[in-house]
Amino acid sequence: MTIVKRNGNLLNHFPTLFDDFLNRDFFNWGLTNYSDTNTTIPAVNIKETTDNYEVEVAAPGMTKKDFKVQLEGNMLTISSEKTTDKKESDDVRYATREFSYQSFSRTFNLQKDVVDTEKIQAKYEDGVLHLLIPKMEHAKQKQPRLIEIS
């Protein structure tokens, strides 16, 4: 919350205070993944293990055919474009026809000397797109070893 200093009579600023209150994220109710165009951007989890990076993209209701995973240089782009429309036969006149269009694109910068880009794997399961990005052998964290003191 931002503190705003206002000079003058409080009653003169009531509409401004009211607008400030309504424009806050009070009505967001946790829907933080909406863009400025009121379209959703899937939430992403990135986990690092000893051997891999694991990327999880929450995208329920989609199929694996809806995604495009592209690697260009060291830029990994996950995108989707889905168009649906309610089709009716040509001899039926309709008053309303609704189209639906959804798209998103997320790009991640991969470190070339850390990840093995030739072995990236992807699968879509239970509403989540999973990417497994293996680390190169020299970039893997080695297990700690005990050094004996003489």
C-alpha cells in the first residue's frame, strides 16, 4: 500500500480516495497471473536438482498438441496458441457466435555451458507441462566429501 499525502479538505478528495481503493488488487483474489489484456499466463515452477533443472508449466485443459517448445540458441520458448469456435451448420441462422482465442509465450535464457540442450525432454501430464533440462557433467554439483585432517 502506498501512502499518499493529500493537502486540503478530505471531502474534496473522496472520489479520488474511492477510486484508489477500487483500483487496488483488493478484488484480485489471488489471480496474479493475468496480463494487462486479461488473459492468463500460466504459472511456472523451476526446480534445480543435482543433475537437472525441472520446469513445470500449469496449463490445465490443454493437450500436448497445444504447446510449442522451441530452442533457439540459448533461448527456450514455451508457447501455446489455441482457437476454438462453436460451429453450426450452414442452414442454421444464429444470433450469436462466440469465438475463443488463447495464447501465451514464456521465454527462458539457458546457460550454454551449464545445460545439455541436446537432451531436453518434455511431457504433458495431468494439466502440467514438464520439461527436464539436464545439466552438463562438469556443471553437476558434486557430493560433499570429508577431507581428513592430518
